[in-house]
Amino acid sequence: MVVRRIGVLSLGKIMGALYAGFGLIAGAIFALFSIFGAAIGAAASESSEPLLGVVFGIGAIIFMPLLYGIMGFVGGIFSAALYNLVAGYVGGLELELAEAR
């Protein structure tokens, strides 16, 4: 079996969803460190500057999955289109499949 063509939007949607999940994990880690840093900053000073770290931390949970998802979608579209172009010249990706037991 040879894969001669990949659906461009299909791969874009899959890559967008995968990368949004990665962005959620990265955003959660970023938020954790930002909130931890804000807590240390609040303990060290009496100003309201540590509150900014909390805002950036919470914003990362929203912003990073969106950014990663958009980048994954665009990257998936580009990858599928490039694959389709190259597969037209050199042939497709050969797969060997087996029956499920």
C-alpha cells in the first residue's frame, strides 16, 4: 500500500489539535513557574509588581495553547502540501499493513 496524497486540511487539523495540547502543557508549566516566582517576589517586597507574574502565568494557560495550535495547523498544512508535491515526483510513502488479531 502506498500513500500518494495526504489531505492538507485533515493533517492541519490533527497537527493543530496535537500542538494545542502541547501548548496547554507548556502553558501550565510556565504558569506554575510564574506564580511561584510571584509568590517569592511578594514575600521579598511590599509592592504590587509580583501580581504581574500571576497575570502572565494565567495568561500563558490561554495564550500558549492558541499559539501552539495555530502554529501546528499552519505547519501541518505546509507539511502535507510539501509531501503531496514531493510524492508526485518520487512516489508515495510505502506502508506494510497486517490484519488485526
